[in-house]
Amino acid sequence: MDKMLSALSAGLPQLNLELSPEIQEQLCAFGHAMVKQNEVMNLTGITEDEAVAKLHLLDSLTVLSTADLDRKSLIDVGCGAGFPGVPLAIACPTARITLLDSLGKRMKWLEEVLPTLGVSAECVTARAEEAVVSRRESYDFATSRAVARLNILLELTAPYVKVGGAVLAMKGAAAREELAECGNAIKKLGLKLETVKEYPIDGTAHAVIVLRKVSPTPPKYPRRFAQIKKSPL
């Protein structure tokens, strides 16, 4: 068993997840493909097998421990190298996953590699504040990892979510600190804090902040990114 697979298998019980050997191997196949592609394209600074398992694969799967994605739609906003969206598509093949990122090279690679691994996901190359025009409030869930501070991230993700759905914001040790500055954004975007679930992975704090969509997001959001960044809600 390779080191990536060993570390993945060892970490699943901590997330209360059971995945078949075939799914675990498929997850690691994606991990290895990413590391290989990283030799010619800047996808990640994490390339050691055990670290990929813990900080990319297991970290992504915390979303699956938080929400039931079975037959649900989820958009991964700013997916980068495909996290958390690709591991979620692998681990829950009945979910309808959309991967969204503005960097064309990354998305082209994902479009090419995913079919070779038997992974089904829609790949969209666009900025989050632009793609929402045709996808507004059409997903059960929106998630994102390492894109921006929470008060900025919520304006980019909440407009995608149906009323009754949820934003699943992935954060690290500063999760509660970022949440504390988001009261205004949560209220204005039609969200309500439901829970913060914390998962210790490799001795570090990983959290999924669940914000339920309780009313439609006003049409004026999201604003242009420069404006969002300059004056967060």
C-alpha cells in the first residue's frame, strides 16, 4: 500500500467516514495525478504523499462529514487544483458537482484528467462574481477552500445557493475569528449560522462553517470583486 493510501485509510475513521477500497484508490489516483502535473504547472505546494492525503484529500472529505450530498448539487467556488470538489465527486458519485475557477490552465487540466480517472464533474472557467449571472440560487450547496476571508467568501458563494440550501465554508484555525466579523454579511446575504464543525487533521484545526440560506440573496450581490475586497460586508 502506498503512503498516500495508508494515510488516507488511517484518517477516515476520524471523520466517521467509510469508503470502499475502490473509492480510496480513486482518490489517491487523483492525488498522484495532481502531484505529477505539479511538475509542470503550479497546482500545490503540498506534494509529499502523506501530506497530500491529509491536507488535500481528508481535508476535502470533511465536507462529506458535514453535509449529505447524495443526489444534491454543489458548486466548488475557486476550486484551484480541484479541492474539495474532486474528492467529493469521487467519494459521493451521486452528487452533482460543479468546479468553478477563473484560471483556464487549471480547468483545462481538470477537464482532461477527470474522465481518465472515471470522475464526473462539470468544469466552468469563470470568475465567481460573473458565473453567478446564469447560475443564481441553483445549487443545494456552495463550498470553497482557501479563497478569501469569510466576509469576502460569503458574498461570492451565497448567491449560488437555493433558499434552504447552505454555504459550507472550509476554514482553518482562524474559523471562529473570521466568523466573528461576519455578522453583517450573514444577515445581508440571507444566511443564518447553523453550526461550526471542527476536525483535527494531523494536529491542526480544520473547520466547516455551515451557513443555512434562509432568504434570497439581494440581486445587488455579489458586487464586482474589487469592490468586495475594498469594502467587505
